[in-house]
Amino acid sequence: MRPESKLPFEIVEDPPAPKAVAVKVDEMKILAGTGPLKAFATVTIAEKVRIHGFRVIAQESKTPWVSPPQNEVRPKDGGKSKYFPVIEILDEKLKGQISQAVLQAWRTRTP
């Protein structure tokens, strides 16, 4: 005996896998000095959006990483500065692609 089917029903298909977005590093400004801030980068995403101000941070004994653009607010009383994001990249895959592209560009331009 066949089980009774209930109508109407929906066929739900898995969504297609997201495609990689084209990420291009347009500019890389290497900074001189011994501090952890090593470079600024300009990135174009999917040939539609250009974002200036990504930062390459390399601290002693830590893996280098990329920080998205941010604004610094210095308190009038001379206390510690606070930083606020200019953009937020919500897609983790895109965030990883940007970081990978920026770090690769930075590594090819530094000794």
C-alpha cells in the first residue's frame, strides 16, 4: 500500500552555490616604520564598488590581517581614541576574499 500524499506540496531545491566575486587590489601604499600598520589598500569589488582605506596590520609574532576602513575619534581630554567602522562586510566569504587579495598584494610588494 502506498502512503497517501498530501497536496499541494512544494519542491524545495537547494539554492545554487554562490559564485566567487571578483576582488581586485587597485592601489597599495606601503608605510615605512616599525609600527604594526604596514599598508593601506584600495579594493574594487565586482567592478562595481571601490573601497579605499583597507589596512594591513602585522604585529610581532602574530599573523598579518586586514582591517576594513574605519574612522578614528580622538577625545578632547586626550584619552584613548575610539575607532568606528566605515563599512561592514557581512558576507564572510567576501570578507575572506578581500583579506586574501590584500595580503597577497602586500606580500608581493614587501621584502
